[in-house]
Amino acid sequence: MWLERFIQYLRYEKNYSSHTVFAYKRDIEQFLAYVADACQTTDVAQVDADMIRSWMVSLMEEDGCGARTVSRKLSSLRSFWHFLLRESAVSADPVARVRPPKVHKPLPSFLKDGEVEELLDVGEEQPDDFVSVRDRLILEMFVQTGMRRAELIGLTLPGVDLPAGLLRVEGKRSKQRLIPFGQVLKDQILSYLEARSRFLDRQGVERAEAFFVREGGRPLYPMQVYRLVHGRLSTVGSLSKKSPHVLRHTFATSMLNNGAELGAVKELLGHASLSATEVYTHTTFEELKKVYKQAHPRG
């Protein structure tokens, strides 16, 4: 009963995405099944910190979960018990007494300036080749704006303000933000819009809300964008990760390396707090250390 009410709260009051809601539900169901089997209780009021710690050990030793996964699941429990306290379903929060396992945060993967140029050097696309014009703009937009894959797919035609040089995107938790862009991207957007218009005419589509479209004027799907970026990144450098997020990391790192203020980069990326953006300062510091070792005679 309480889990269903919590899910409704996340979906309708917090306005979380269906993907996020599903993840919370799965984590909490997994924990409740564990305490029902191992601790012989289905009453959330009887759950204590030792039960939670025992579950965490089980996840890491028996299920092979890493520290990051366990921390995420613990975060789901923390939100659930905050909700239970608010609803007076329990009198104490056992999660507050549990410390998450220490997570080693790897530095984000990103492209260097020369690799970015190589990524975008796809040759001269033909104006009538809609797919090549579209795909080139997708790569440029990732690199020049740092937007997420879901934000790019969800970008609408009214969300592109050419005179003002602004993109209006919808980020996590339906938060909207504005991302500025320069003349280079503006010229490419204009070329794409011309190709898009011809493409939709050939498709017999009168109107399409999505900015980036495929057959029938439908929006792109996530795997389609992933495959495009993965394919292009496979021809550049030697990064182990080849996802659209690498281009987001590249944008943030490039901005900071070129003197952008941390708070400004935070706003451009749509981060909720500075701590999420600070990881890129570690990345730039690592680059500085490499330069020092290469250039200094005693490095």
C-alpha cells in the first residue's frame, strides 16, 4: 500500500520521469522482498538500520553489485522513508543511520580539441542529403551546447529561437532552460531547416513539432542517436566510452579550459548543484598536470 502511494507521489506530485519512477519502484520492491524473506517482516515500521546494512552486504557479496549501484538503491530507500515520515507511517528513519559505500568517481571521458575537429570533419554534405545534414547538426549541437540526448530528441521547432540565438530545452524533472548558441551553429541550423522542409515535403508531412525528425516527420529515438554518436566516436581517438554523454563532457571541459566560470557552466548543463559540475574541474586539473610534466624541465 505505502509503496503504491509513494509511486503516485513521485509520478504526480514530484513529476518524475517514468524511467526514474520505475527505478525507484524496482529498488524498493527488491528491498521489501529481502526483508520479508530474510527478516520475516512486511511492516515498514519494523525495519531498522541493521536490516538495511544486511541488504547492502547481500547486494555486494551475493549479487555482485558495485558501490555506485548500492548507493543509488540506498538513495531510493532514503526517499521512500522521507515519504513515510511525512505521511506518519513510521516514527523514525532507519536509513539516516546507514552510510553508503564509498564510490570511486572516475574522471569523465572527453575529446580534446583536435579530436573534436576530427569528429566533425565528415566532409561536405550534399544539401539534398537530409540524413547527412541532420546528423552533422546533431554532432555539432552536442559539442556546442552540452545538452543531453533526451533534451536533443525533445527539442521542438518553436524551441529554436534563431533571432535570439537561444535553444529552449526541457531537462530532468521537466525543468526548462535556455542555451545560447553562436553564428556557426546558427548557419548550420538554417541549412538543416531548409533540408528538413524539403524532406518533409517529399514525405507528404505538413507539420512536425520535433526539431530533429526521421521518416514520417516523427522524432528520433534514443538508440538512433546513440548509434550515430557511437559510430563517429569509434573513428576518433581511443576512448573506451563512446556515448552522447562523452560530447556533453567535452563541452563542459572545453568551457572550463577556456576560462568559463563554474557557475555559468552549471547553468548551461542544467545541473541541480555545483557538486555535479565540479567533477570537470578535476578533469581540467589532470590536463594541467599532463602539460606540466611534458613542458617543465623538472616535470
